Amino acid sequence: MAKYTINDVAKAAGVSKATVSRYLNGRFERMSLATRRKIKAVIADLGYVPNYNASALKSKRSHQIGVVVGDVSNVYSTFLIKGISGVTRTRQDQILIADGGEDPQQETVAIKNLLSQNVDGIILQPARPDASGYQFLKDAGVPVVLVDRLLRPLLFPCVTSNDTASGKLLAQAALEKGYQNVIVLSHPVDQATVRYERYRAFAAVCRGANIPINLLEVEDADDVSGLRAALDAAQSMKSVIFATNGILLMAALRWLQQQQIAVPKQVGLCGYDDWNWGELANPPLAVVNQNPEKIGREVALRLEQLIAGKEVFVGRTEVPAEVHIRESL
Amino acid sequence: MAKYTINDVAKAAGVSKATVSRYLNGRFERMSLATRRKIKAVIADLGYVPNYNASALKSKRSHQIGVVVGDVSNVYSTFLIKGISGVTRTRQDQILIADGGEDPQQETVAIKNLLSQNVDGIILQPARPDASGYQFLKDAGVPVVLVDRLLRPLLFPCVTSNDTASGKLLAQAALEKGYQNVIVLSHPVDQATVRYERYRAFAAVCRGANIPINLLEVEDADDVSGLRAALDAAQSMKSVIFATNGILLMAALRWLQQQQIAVPKQVGLCGYDDWNWGELANPPLAVVNQNPEKIGREVALRLEQLIAGKEVFVGRTEVPAEVHIRESL
DNA sequence: TTGAAAGCGCTAACAT
DNA sequence: ATGTTAGCGCTTTCAA
């Protein structure tokens, strides 16, 4: 693979490989300017590229951090990665992306693979809230920070959106418009603490206003036809749909358009928008934007601290979301 | 890091580490079922995780492939990664994502980092079309496949969308609606062959129909206000805007809405849509969808072949795009 | 069918 | 300011 080794550089520069190693690791303190320049020239000349596998073997630092997301094609993950990448790039670290597939088994395989690669740390959007499935990760002794979803008990530091607060704001805005019935469209709420919090926030506001709330759980965003029954059940009461993530929000709008149900005239719509298109939709959508890139930066900073050996509070850090009320309500 | 090594497993199982290594690499051909079972039990018992850095050092296979995209937060990249990830997962490979930042220097640093990590191969969406800046990659001898953009000369196999064909279809659809002036909104066309092809396809159709075409190049999708002057210059001629990528398409629609310019009544709009929201926009947009997930699969398959030592045609493979004509024209 | 031993490219004492 | 040396955890001949 690598054409030249540290030995080749050492020979060509007429120094020992220890000196070259010092050069590579930026320990110039007690190195003559002459050898420093010489080594630099030789490296450029040969096009030498150091082998991190070898250095990781010795130094226990791979300069790689693992990121396990639920679904790489989700735009939320995209911005998350962007945020993480901005932080790690300045640290010369690379990010190893693994797709957990929202599936505990696939996720476990992915995490073990990352451990095998000796990542310096892991950022994890866990597929399930039960901490017992992650004990092996804790035992591995690798720095871990959770993102977007909590574990019970927490086990690791965690960065999320302020879901309860944003959910409440959105719910209040919806109820002010006079809806008499609420339909929450979500993936199974007991599989992710955050979904549950969003649902709970909505439910709390509805209860306060004495408005009925129905939970419609779907496994797959491709089929939200269950909305039909939920709307029928509401009879003459005017309904608003609350989608707990961007995929479902998009799916709901698509379905409403196909069914030729006017929004917000016949049915209201609001939800979480990670895709930044809510403003451009027809009609413009009332949404919460979570600012996932910021979340990514925050989580990466915490991980870097852990890797540097600093203490990090094992608790939840909330990044404030933005709530945009628009015509869909 | 890893708590146990192959030595610990060997001792606990009462065999040599060579035997454990054979087990780990699935070479069971001439291994007694007893030892095989014994090793399996010990590994499970200890929770042993192999160290890929060490194995990579010896075997020259890191089971990592590098992916360099122009911008990780672009939805195109997202689906690309999804497609790649589906292929690599079945091969037990991990993907190292690097953000090239659409900047040759940052990209070069990213690629060198990937080489240092001894990736088995690289998938690259190059920031610039000039092959000379990538000679060092060619020299490194690592398998490389290009995606989305070509190099001149090509140097590596490449997978893209069929841009000329889809651009022509979109252009023809636009001109059939009777527009008298075309504005192409693009990032600098000479920095990416594919953008240039899209522009050229449009230009060719316009030339055939004797319709004037104006190229508006922007550096940053956050500022598309140059559209104002372009529209003014058209005077009374009815204009259609063609955005050469999803970000600009979104930016254009946002700008038109802010300026309260009715689409398609006053100005037509069409372009490339990697975000899958064209259908839901107001108005629904006439777009080309490139199918980036398919592109990701194709490019990953080619890379895996190269890694496996097979020959791959150093030429362009085109994945057909879908053209959707909708109300925005 | 299994083991012994050399070595992959690098780092980090310890010398000098 | 620089060199010597002993590994890091694994794979892979070669031998048994």
C-alpha cells in the first residue's frame, strides 16, 4: 500500500526513524532546524504518507471516531454529520460512519466493528432506549456520547433537542387555532425516548385544553394510510395532524395531497422538520427545526473532551430548537 | 483499548495464537471441530474484539473504504452514502467519510488522511475537473472510483447520472411551454464537468429553438439575488429558470416566493432535485431526480471489484435519471 | 491439524 | 539533539 515507510524517509534524510517519528508528531522542541527542514523536504520529495495503522497499534490513538446513526439517508443524520465533521476536521480526526438501520442487531454489529477499528470514541444515536443492550459498549471503555435519543439509565453523556419545550410550543400554537382533535403520527413511541417526549408534550397540552388526542403509530413512513381511519373517527371535529419527525411530516403532506384534503382548511398539519423545506411546501408548514448541525457540533465537542481525558457531565445537554408557525395550522 | 488480545484467547483456549488467527479469518478447512468450538466459546466468554489495526498492518487490508464528498450536508451525498453503505455492509467494510468542502486543498488533506488510514479504496466526488491535481492519488496505487463528476483525463472509473439526456428532456419540456428566455442558475460551470453538461444540454436545445439563454453563476446558494438583474434583462420575454442542482433549485424557489413572483405564471422554474421534495413544493416542481442511492450502489460495486483485484473499465457508467414534469413550468 | 517465530510500520523509553 | 531498541496485536510462512 504505502510505497515508503518511515525507514525510507529516515535513510534518505540521514537520520534515525525515531527522529522522523518526532517530526511526524510535531515534537520539534529539541530538533535542529536543519534536520527538520531536511525531513520535510524528503517527505515531500518521496510523497511519503504515514501509516496510521502502525502508529495506532503503538500509541492507542487511531484518529478515527465512529458515528452510528439510525439511518444515513435521513437528513437529520446529514446535518449531524456535517456538524461533527466540522469539529473533527480541525482535530485531524476522521469519521467512520455506520448505519445502525434502526435495528438493534445491525447496530450491535456496527458498534463492534467500530471497536475493532479502534476508534478513539463513538457518537451514537441509539436504536433502542434500554441501556442493557449497550453495557458491552460501556465495558469496552471507549468514550461515548449519545445524540438525539436517551438511554434508560443514561450511561453516557447525551445531546438532544429540547423536545418537551418545542413540542409544547407547537401544540399550543395548534390549539389556539381551534382544532378539536389531535392525531399524533409517529414511529413506535416506546422505541425512542425523544419521540415519546414529543408525544407527551403534545398530550399534556391537549389534556390541559380538554382536547382528545389519538396516537397513530406506523412502522414505515411509506404507508400512512392509517390516517384515513383516524380522521374518520374524529367525525365532524376539526383535526390537526402532528408528525414527530421529518419523514413522517413529508409522508403526511404527500398523503393529504393525494387524498385532496385541503390543508389547513380541512385538516391542520404540523411537526418536526429536519429537511428545511417546510417553508417551501404547499402550504408552508408549521414546524420545529432542531438545528441538527449545532447538535452535531456540541456532541463532537463533548466527545473530543472525553477523548482528551477530561471529565464530561453524564447528563443531557439540550440544544434549543426553533419553532416556526406557518399557514398549515 | 481492547481488553483482550489474541494471546489471551489462545491461552484460555489452550491453543496457539496462529490457530486463533485462522479461526478469526474463517479458515476452518483443517481445524478440528473441537478447537473451533472451544475458540468460539472463549471469544464469546471474554467478549474479545479483534484489533483491525494490527491485522491491517500485516495483511494490508483495513476493511475500510474512504468516501470523499463535496459537502456532507448535501442530500445528494446522503443518498449516495446510503447506497454505498448498503453494499459495504454486506462486505463487512466500514466507510470513512471525509468532507472535501468543495475545496481542492481541504480535499487533498482529506484524501491524504484516508491514505494514511490505509483505506482499501476510495470513492471520490472530485472538487475540480482537472486530473493533474489527482496524480498523487493515482500514484498511491489505491483503487479509486469517481462519482458524480468526471476528470479530464478520466484516470479512474466513474459513475454519474445521464446528465445530457435528462437535461435535454427538461429543456424540451420547458420550451414546449412557450418560454422566450432561459436563465441557467448554477455554481461555476467550469468547476464540474457535470454542471457543464447540464448547461450544455440546455443550451443546445435552446439554440435549436432560437431561444436566448443566460448563464447566472453564483458561488453561494445563500445569495441568488442576481436573478433580479437576469429577469430584468429579459424585459417582456417570459423567462424560465433552470437550476443545476438541488440547493440552487431550493434557493431559487425561496427567492421567488420572497419576491412574490408567481410560478409559473410570471416565471417558470425547473431543475435538479436531489431532495425528493419537488412534488410537495408550491408549486410542484418540474425536476430531474438523479437516483443517487442507485449511483452509490453502482460505484460501491465497482470499487469492491477493483479491491478484489478485478479489472474495471476506466470509463463512465451512467445511471438513468427520472424526469418529472410538473406545474412549475 | 496445529505451533513457533519473524515481522508489518510505527512509538516511546532509555541512552548518549 | 538524536539514536537504539523493544514491542503494539496480528498474519503468515515453515515446520512438526
